[in-house]
Amino acid sequence: MSTPLTRLKQIQWRWWLAQLREYALLMRLDKPIGTLLLLWPAMWALWLAGEGRPDPRIFVIFVGGVFLMRSAGCVINDFADRKVDPHVARTKNRPLAAGRVSPQEALMLAGGLALVALGLVLMLDQQALMWAVPAAVIAGAYPFLKRYTNFPQFYLGIAFSWSIPMAYAAQTGGVTRITWLLFIANLSWVVAYDTQYAMVDKQDDLRIGIKSTAIAFGDLDRLWIGVFQGLCLLTLYLVGHGTGLGGWFNLGLVAAGLMFGWQQYLTRHRKPDACFQAFLHNRYVGAAVFGGLILHYTFIPI
């Protein structure tokens, strides 16, 4: 027979398990799409900078850093939006918006994740560390910009592309023209897919005063998405040409281009569910480009 003390311990244990689940939801562990979209450009850069053989230690640091910074970014984003999310259908049940996690808990969680990420970054050399400082500032500021600019997607593009010069600096000790071409390619891709994401909440955002490119572009939203998708493919092609990548890499770009075409078809009626599916589909775009790199460095060039 259980005693009152035993029952109390069981209740406390269940409470902690429930809170840990809420923290996991706050970090979006149930939705890995953001981690993948942040991871792909880092992998592109590591493989290009390492000519197909990135340093294993640097690889592990970057994979861990991507996971931690994306998780911390989600927590800070929900903290910044804690008074807005309850009024948006897609976000009203998030842990902070629903009151299941307090703002103080969220800040402590974000701080803990950032500290662990800092520990990883300190394992890199001085060149990479110099790039890491602005990366933290950029990532922390993004969630608050949606109230002040119509183009927060461009800022997110910078944040999601910052791992590229960091990877080059860590792998080679510096950055090159190719580094910045890859940076532009990824920034263009981020603007395209995050505009699709913003199209999901467009009506709610208009009602509560949140700004985005989906609103700024108006009826030309799909056209501008296509422009940025085309710029992404063009600059990736220039990266391939400048580094001697051949047919395998170009096949990856062709696959990515076909996927962009499919996304344009999905969003043709601008229905929120379809726009969200188009956004999610971008995980395969990043994989296609990375697959082209892997094939180039693994098999005989074509």
C-alpha cells in the first residue's frame, strides 16, 4: 500500500515529466523542419570547404550547434510572440501562448541552450569564433523584428546563412568569393520558403499587425517567391561552376528546380494548408543540393 509520501513523489514525478514534454514542444523537438532548414546550408558549406572531407570534429560541433541554436531560437521566438500567438489559430496552443510554460521558464531554457551552444563554439578556432559572436546577436534579434519591418524574412535569411562563413572559417581559416555566393543562394532560398510560411498566417497577421513579405509582396507573392527561387538556383550553379562541380551537382540543382515548380503549383490558390505543405517541402530541396555534393565527391564526375 502506498503512503502519502509515495503518492506525493509520484505526483511530482508526473508533473516533471509533463513539464519536460512542454519544454520539448517549446523547443519544437516534435517539428524538425526548422533544424533541417538550418542544417542543410551548414552541410553544403562544410562539404565544399572540406572538398568532400570535412573535419569530423568540426562536423559534430556544427550539427550540435545547429540543433541547440534552432531550439533556443524557437524558445526566444515564442517568448517574443507570447502575447500574439494566442490570437493566431496555428499558434494559440503553443506552451507559452497557452500558459503551460511561464516566460521566466522560457528565458531560463533559452539561456541554458545558449550556454551549451557556447561551449561547443569555444571548441572552434579563433577565426570561427569571430563569426560566432554576430551570429548569436542576429539569431536573438530576429523574433522581435516582425513588429518593425515588412521584410523580416530577409533578416531570417541572414541568420540562417551565417553558418556558411562560420563553416568556411572553421574548415579553412577564412572566407572566399564562393562563400558569399553560397550565402546569397541560401539567403534567397530562405526568403522564398519563409514567405510561403508567412502566407499561412497572412490573414491573422493582417488582423493583429504582424509584418511579413507575404503581406508586403501582396498579390505578387508567388512571383517574388519564384524570383528568389530562381536566384537561389543561379547562385548555386555559379558556386558549382566556380568550384569545379560537375554533372552530379547539376542534377541536384535540376531536382531542386523541379521541387520549386511543385511548390508553385501547391500555392497557386494560396490556401494556408497548401502553403504550409510547400514550406515543409523545402526539406527535400536542401537534401537534393546536398545529395548532388555527395555524389560529386563520391563517384566519378559526369
